[in-house]
Amino acid sequence: MQQIVLPYWNACNFFISYANIDGFHPEELTAPTSDNQLDRWMLAKLWEAADRITRNMDAYYVNKYVDSLIELVDGLTNWFIRRSRRRFWEKGMSEDKKNAYETLYYVLVNMTKLFAPAAPIISEKLYKTLTGNFSVHLDSWAEIPDCYRDDELLNQVKLVRNVIYLARSIRSKNNVKNRQPLSTLSVVLSDTAGIPVVESFKEIIAEELNVKSVEILDSAESVAQVKYAPNFNEIRNRYPNRIPEIIKAVKSGKFKLLADGAVLEINGVESVFDSEIILVTYQAKAGQHVASDKGIVVSLNLTITEELRDEGVARDIVRSIQDNRRKMGCAITDYISLDISGNVPQNWLEYICQETLSKQESVIEPDMTYELEYEQGKKVCISLKK
């Protein structure tokens, strides 16, 4: 439970911190009516989780209870809140910011109800803090309106997040941190129905992966060598009486892969089988870095130009200043003085100041001074003062 309780606790703290700053204190729980895609997705995710948990508990499938909570918390913290941060950072209370607050509050309160049977004490604490009411255990069960159900949007975002996950796995495998910008992500989809989805989410994918462009390819063969082999376990499980002939057809290349199956030619006759019987692997071509899963192939260009390196350094500087702002006890809205020298990418100074709420000037008696080394022999000296 710790892997979901702590992120959920942090999500509640995030809401409380920003709500106090903006004076957002709802007197009652009302169903949001936002048109923002992120809000609609989060509410659909809540409906899906509540529906699954309710049906599983009614059927005494207690073992499936936590799985839905894990997925819901992951969606809340690693997608909705992270993608909505700039909405909460806006000055004033725009309609979009109000919608973000109302959606987050509605989701958090209902999640305390979903958590209550599995984490009674923590859910009680969070429920009282969020609502001021007596007890979550005396409130009604979470009943999410069916109007929030949106299977199409959930499937679209699931596809997009899978693309992002695969690309991040390439970064991780090659020790390229996400703060380092890259030039191009290439995507290939076996199911062409997903192409318009990726096309419409291109900007979000590029932002999440910190790449300059996202391109959709017709075939994976431009970035990888495609290899096919019999999937012996699936063949044995699904077609135990036809094992030899299926293996022979796959090895001889007498098959066609379709979106919903595989057509094999056996003894001159074409028959349709489940596509899982064919194991498809991708070997990256020279200079390419490839990852694949469930009909998705992504290739990430890891070549780092001088311009991309400078931007990566600037992002590292921002992260270090943000970390030290917290150590200095700065509030979210506090401005600070920044004295920075050394191997600083000059074109990114304005960006550094904007992202860290800082003003570049000479600092006397700083609250904190430190060095940041980002390459062998290249350092930045930073002094900060509240």
C-alpha cells in the first residue's frame, strides 16, 4: 500500500498548498463541469476505478481491490497533476484554473472514500482535512456519475502514455536524463487507427519526452530490422493440436500479420490465427535506439548537439536552484536573488530566472552558495538569497 498511499498523500498536500495560496476553499463537494481534456480524462479515470472497485467488492473479489487504486493514483500524480501544474501556477483565478481546482478536489475527496476500506486511518485524516466533515466512514460510498465515463479518451491517453513510457525506457537504458532535450522521436503503430491519436497528442508527447519533434513512420524498417519467430508458448497454449504446422509456416515466412490476427498458409490453405503466435522483435539499425511493445515501436535520436546540450545544462541549473529554494524555506511565490557565474549558457539566463522566480544580481551575504559541475571541467557557481 505504501506505493500508493504516499503519492496520494503528496497529491493532497499539493492541493492544500496551492488552494491556500489562491483562497480556494469549497464549502461542499460539487460535480465538476469542465471541458478541459485533462479534467475530462481524470474524471473518466475516477469513474472507471470506482466502477471496477464497486463491482469487484460486490462480487467479493477483494484481491483485485488494490490494482484499481494503483492505476488511479498513478494517473492522478503522474499525469493529471503533472500535466496541470502550469494551470495552478497561473496568476489570479481564471475559469480554467477554477476547473482544475474543482476537478482535483472532487477526485481527491472521492478517492478518500475508495481508500477507506483498505487504509481507514489515512483516508480518515485526509477526508477530514479536505472536507472538514466528521468521518469518511459515515459518508456515502463514492458514486461517480455515468456522464464522466469516456472509454475512448481513456484508450487514447493509454496509447499516448505507452508511447511515452517506451521512449523513456530508451533514455533510461542509455543513461540520458529526461532534462536533456533531444531532437526527434519516431513512432510506428501496427494498428493504424492509433495514428490520428498520436498526431493529435504530438505536442504533449514532445513536451513529456523533452524532444523537439515527433514523427509518425509508415514502417519500422526505416529504423530497425524486423525479425519474426514462432512464439512457442502461445502456440502450445492456443493451438496444441497444430503445433508443428504452425511453427513450419512461421519459420518459412508464409504468413501475413493483420491488425486483428495473423494469416498463415498451411498446406496451400490460408487460415486465420491469433497474432500472439508470432513473436516480433526489432533490432535497431546503426545510430538508432529502439523500444517496442504491443504493436508500438519508437525510435529516439540520442545525438546531442551543442545547442541541445546548452538547454540541458540550463534545465539542470533550474532543478538545482528549485531544490535549494525548498532547502532555504522559500514559499512557492517567493522571489529570490541569483548570482550565477562560470560556464553558464548565456542564451538561457532569462529562462533560468523565469523558472526559478529569481532576479540576476550581485548577492552580498548569500543564504546559500554552491557549485554545479555538469561536465568534466565545466562548473557553474551559484549564490542565492531570499
